[in-house]
Amino acid sequence: MSVPQLLVHDRRDNVGVVVVEGVEAGDELLCVVTEDNSDFRITAKHDVPIGHKIALSDLANGDTAIKYGEDIGKFVADISKGEHVHTHNLKTKRW
């Protein structure tokens, strides 16, 4: 079994968290869904630092970001599956 590079906590999540260093654009990542221990693969479209997120599907400006099965903010740009998700394209809804 390979070591996962991306974790998703809940089947409803639309972002996963990079859990290893050195993820580069074009890397095929093993993703594990901790809710049910299932897995899938996704290709990173950018270099992504450990602890940052990757979009699990195509998402539109204004869509809600879901992590841990919870609303963590809104996308402020269109994002394609495999793209880096961070403060440049995701903002809190608090203010």
C-alpha cells in the first residue's frame, strides 16, 4: 500500500489537505477519505505546500468550500479539479 499524500475527512468535502512535503504540479496523488477509508487518485495542477488544500472537483466563484463536512468559506475565483486552494482563491464568510 502506498502512503497517502492527500486526506479528505468527509465524503461531502470538496477540498483535500496535502499531508506530505514536495507535491509538485503533475504529481498523481493518492487520496484517502478518513470517513470510510476509501481512496482515489487526483493529479495536482500546481506545486502545493504541506497543509494546503487541493480542489477535488471543478468549483465556481461563490461556491462554498467544504472541509470536515463543514462550511469553511467561499471560493472567490473559479477553480479546476486539482488546483491549489488557499487564501488567494478562498475567503472566510465571517467578514
